[in-house]
Amino acid sequence: METKKTSLYQLHKDCNAKFVEFAGYQMPIQYSEGIVEEHKFTRNHSGIFDVSHMGQLFIYGGEELIEDLEKVFPLDLKNLKLNHSKYSFLMDKDAGIQDDLIITKIKEGFLIILNAACKNNDFKILKEFLSEKYKMVLDEDRSLIAIQGPKSSQILNEVVDGVKDLNFMSGNWFSFENQKLYITRSGYTGEDGFEISILNSFADKFTRELIKKGSKLVGLGARDTLRLEAGLCLYGHDLDKDKTPVEANLKWAISKERISKGDFIGSDIIIKQLNDGVSKIRVGIKPEGRIIAREKTKIFNQLDVHIGEITSGTFGPSVNGPVAMGYVENEFSKKNTKVFLEVRGKKHAASICSLPFYKKSYVKGASQ
Amino acid sequence: MSEVKYSKEHEWIKLEGDVATIGITKHATEMLGDIVFAELPEKGSSVEKDGTAGVVESTKAASDVYTPVSGEIVDINQAIVDDPSKINEDPENSAWFFKLKIKDPSEMDTLMNKDDYDKFAKETSA
């Protein structure tokens, strides 16, 4: 299969991107300034991310669709207000995570943002589950652009008037050159920011406008260090079919109301795990010193017993040190528990810590 | 002034008397990206030509550092362990990795000169 290019491909090239194949797309891993600078620029200023490889699934429907989707997602969708978003997951019957996603209530139904590597399978699963009752469009005509960091609100507002008044995890339709954009105040970096859904034919021009106003393109490399510092999971690494939302320490994203009803896919296992506890759980891990423990690094307790594995690990430029997350046996999941990480045959001291590594600065109230 | 030689693993080596200073090339740092971790061999340890003699990690991945010649490690550059970003800044000068007492100076003959290395680097990164 030929690798796909996003609508910003030429712009990436113009900005000297180094490309990598990701989920069947040619994506920029970094630009000329490098991952550390791009990471810091996002934290201190404003970074633009091309996330057009992600799926934008529109499902059209009314009351009946809400009821049907509540059988899929562990969310209180009846009380999800128009233009409000929630983080959730698509689970199998054993509560294994098939994908994690953001679902937004729009007037015509729902917009669901899916991971690039999972989107086609998600579409198939949902289509089957909803027995083709609703019009579903996995929209390939729209690009998705994220702008993240403290100056993003001001910069984006210069290009799209009014976006600064959006609250965190809510969205609305705006216009750019008479084109409709759907913009949500959200993102995956631990910074205040926005995600913009825009027609492919306008994406390049729109992004160049943001660059003119002082934002800079940031690649997938820095996106990974940013999300890991923010304690956010990456599907295929920290989350997969062998892990449940309870094990992933994401029970905050499961609606209590829906648990009491227990009528969604995977609810039996979720309820059982919430009542009885889990044997492994996702934790933050801070290595001592500078050693970097990457994915698949084995974790040992003080008696040299293997108790888990790292699922994401890198160097955090804002933390100025190594950061990691992984799964350990529940009894070793308490904050400050001493553990050892086996890197290149040697054991290195680390401790379990709370997430995030880097404190978020989301805008919750009025505009800034 | 002795000539600086280069290995296919992108190390540079400068021999003065019987002590060789070894580091990684600018080209290597450009391929690696931002270096955030460096591990060096222990002083007094012996290393074999083409064997592992350290590790560098960028934000993306870990890579082994090899020694282009055999010998005994007589000094290491602690400054790059304390601040690995120095390797990106000045790889072929102040950010050297280690010095070793060379066992067999004839091993130098198998290495490339600057022109050959530049050509090699250009070809392999294309």
C-alpha cells in the first residue's frame, strides 16, 4: 500500500521536515530545529501539529443514536451538551481497549476523533454495531490541525475571530475564508490549545497564516515528549486490547451513572474490576539520574522480582530528565515505591510517581 | 598535529603519541537529533576494536558508540555525561567521548581520512 500524504505535505517539506511513515502516512517527525526546541517552543509559545492522519468520524442521528452510542461508550451522552467533548474509548466485550478517542456532540449527531492506526477498524466495528442505521462518514476531505501552547489562543484568534471564548473540551463552528471550520479547545500536549477541522483545500493556507502570526510547526517527535510529560496515553503503547480502562488508570473517564446501569460493551468486566481491583495498573515512573528507560523495559521490585514493564519512556525536555510510564503489579503502584529498571543489562533505580510529570495549564473558565 | 581519522560507525579519532581521543562525528549528531543521554566506558577498562564503548540516546532512540581501535581507557569526558547537549554543539572538538592508550597503532590504517568519510557519510545518508 502506498503511503498517504496529508494536505500539509508541501508545507512540511518547505519547513525542512524529516519524514517518517506512521500508520500509513508520511508524517513529519521533526523540523530543522529539532525535537527539544520544538517541545520547548510549544510549552513557552505555540506549536502547530498536523494530525490529519487521525480519523474524523461523523455519525448523524438524534435521540436514538444517543441511546445506541451509550451501549458502546461508557459515557453519559444524554447529558453531554451541544458542542461539548469527552475523552472515551472503544472497548471489546472483555473491556480491552480497541482505541481511545474524543467524542463531541454536534447538532447533527457526533464527531469522533480516532487514532490513525485504528480508524478503519473502529469504523467497521461501529458500523456493524449500529447495524447501518445511521449515516457514518470517516471524512477524508478534512484535515485536522492542532495548535498548542500558551500563545495559541491569541494567535488562532487573530486568524479565526472568537475562538478565544471557547472553554476547555468544548467546540463550535467558525469560519475562515467563508469556509466552515469546526474548532474544539482541546489537544494532547498538556497545554492550552485547539484542534481545527478544516477542508483539505484550505489547510495549507490556513496553517501558513498561523505561522505568519508567530506559531511554528512541531513534529510527531515533540508531540510524543509533550504528551508523555503530560501523563497522556499513546494507543498501541500505553493502551491496547490487552488492557482495560481500569487497568490504564482511566476510570475517571467512565461515567458513574453508566456503571450503575452496566449496559455498555465491556461493562461486566469494568464493574468487576472496579469492585475487586486489578492485578496490574498504569503508573508514572521517574528514573533516578539520566538513564532513559524505553518501551518494553522490564521493571523489578526491591527483591529483584519482575513486576511490570515500561510502555512509554523518553527524555522530557521541560522536566529536563527522563520520564516514563508503564504497568506494574497493583501492590507496587503506590507513589514513591522504589523499583528497578533493566536497561542494557543493568538495573537502575527509579520510583513510582504521580502523573503528570509536567503540570497542565488548560483554560477552564472564561477566555484569556 | 596528527591527522583525524574516521570510522564507518561515525566516530572520529585523533592519535597523539600513543593516546587516541575518540568522539562521534557532526554527521552522526545530525542523524541522531538532540542527544539527551550519554554513557561512557569506565576508566581503566579495556576495549576492543569495533566493540561497544558507550551509548548515546536522542529523544528518539538509543545508539551504541563503538571504538574504532583497541586499547585501555585512560580518560573520559564527564562534561558530556553531565550535559549531553554539548555533543550536539561541539561534537568534533570539546565534546570528545574518551581517550585510550592505543594497543596496535596499525589499526589506524583501516580508518578513513576526512575526504573519504565525507563521501561515505553523504552516500549512506542519501
